[in-house]
Amino acid sequence: MILHLLLDILRNTILITGLVTVMMMLIESLNIESGGSFFKGLKKTRTGQVILSAMLGSIPGCIGGFASVSLYTHRMISFGALIAMMIASSGDEAFMIVAMVPDKALMIFAILFLIAVVCGLATDFICDRIKIRDHSIETELAEDTRCKQDFEVHEHVEKTRRLTWKRVVMFLGVLVFIAALASGILDHGHGSGVQENNPGRINLLDEKWMQYLFAGLSLIVLGFLIFASDHYVERHLWDHIVKKHLPTIFCWTLGVLLLVGFGLKFIDISGWISDNTALMILLAAAIGIIPESGPHLVFVTLYASGIVPLPVLLASSISQDGHSSLPLLAESKKSFAAAKLINFAIALIVGYGSMLVF
């Protein structure tokens, strides 16, 4: 039993780290190769950032959330956009909602999306008004300077392409990750629970189809690794992502999943269930702070069974975001804590407020 839990945690850690690393490589590649023009339009519109991030969060599973976190850590989207993703995202519980209450799933996702957009825009508005920034002015100026220098160097550096060991290691690593995604070795078993009757056919109530999509995106990264210059491969992909970000994301993800995984073995969340709706909303919002897919399934099940009303499920869905915020915890503890606190507050406001409607 313990061995199975450890293997599941290790699979989740590798999957999360791999997905985030590939997404960061892809964003870095598109940004540098285009001289910053690829994301230029996105960076100019806060509203567009919030809507895009909310849409990514609405994708069932955690992959859309990973994309938003990667964009945020690359300073392509605002803090409000990050909040929008975390509100719209229900993690793997979204698959359960579709499977257990298909007649109400679209309504639930639409409500979450609207709340996400409104709260994301409001967060950016408030942050601008009280002069709060995602980073200090010094860090922001240093980052802008670094990006400009990178673009200038990339334009003038001699674009040699040698078969260095760093290029080979990254190429093989991405190739192995693609094979693991396609073969299902990294499946983490938190899907909808709906059995697929036709082997080989993609089940839209499963996260498998999203893994195939990321396997395809990983092929693009392989293309960059083959044709990019030595300077780009070593400076941007190896030094900036593989050496700096990958170990941090892996260690923090593994540590949190171990802590949560073993902690939940000794905590029976279902034993806390009450018929007091107000108390259940508070409990759902509090449990939503846990950056894990699994503990929140109980609220989907209770709602589908008619035991708790919609406000409880809304509070749970707003507060929690599955594994999506784990890479954020690794990259910026301050942003993680602030985002979780804001989401918790919004979950309570919406949960108690919706008691007047539902």
C-alpha cells in the first residue's frame, strides 16, 4: 500500500515537472525566437490575459493551469490573470463533475468562468490602484533589461549548432517524456472513473487526450533543440530552465505531494461532513487550499448525491485548483500564498452569497 502510494506520488511529480518544464521551454523558445513579438499583443491587454487564463483554467484537469503558471512566471500574464485561472480551474474534479452531473456541468463551468474573469479584472484593478506589483521594481527592471539583452544577443550571436552533451541530454529527456505520455506510464489515475469500452479510442472524460496534446507540443520543443543555436540552447534552455527551474519544481512538488499524500492517510475528510450548509462552505473553501487533486472529490460526490447544495460545490471549486498551483509554489512562495488567500476569500464570498440564490 505504501509502495503504491510512493509510486503514484513519484509518477505525479514527474508528470507535473515534465509538463511545466516543456511548457516553459516552449514559451521561452517562442518568445526569444520571435524577438518578443509572439506574446507582445498578450502583454498589452490585461483583459485578454485574464480571459485567456480563465479559459485555460476551464480546461478539465491541471494542464491548462500549468500553462497559465508558466506564462505568469515568464511575466506574460498578470497576477489577476493567475487568480482567474485558479478560480476557473477545478483540477481533475472537473472530469468528475462532467461524469456525475452532466446536465449541470456546463452551468457550473460557466459560473466559474464568469466569476474568474470578474475577480481577475478586479484583482488587477486593485493592485494597480494601490501600487502593488507582482515583483519589486528592481526585479522588474532587471528582468526587462535581461530580456532586451537576450533579444539583442540572439540577433548578433553567431548561430553555431554543435552536438553538445547539453543538447543531447535535453533532447533525450524530452523524447523519453513524450514516450511516457503516449504510453500512459505517467497516468495518475484521477480521471473521471468512466471506463472506456473501446480500447485505443480517446475518452474525452479522461485526461489522456490532453497528454497526447502535450506530447505533440513536446515535439515542437524537440525541433527547437535540433535547430536552435548553441547560445540559445545553453543560455536559455539549459542554464535558465533545466538548471534553475526544473530541480526546484521537482523537489517542491515531490515534497508537497509526499506531505499531503501521507497526511490524508490519517485524516478522514468524509468524517467531517455536516448538514450545516454554512459550515460545509467554510470546510470546502479551507480544504481547497490543499494543492492536490483528490480531497475535493468528496464535495463533487456529495453534490451529485443531493447531500449538499450548489454553493458548497462552488466554494470548493473556486478555492481549489488541483495540482495547478504546485509549480507556482516552487517558483514564488509569496505569489502562491497571496493567490490562495484571495481564492479562499472569494470562495467564501461566492459560497455564502449564492446561498441567497440556490
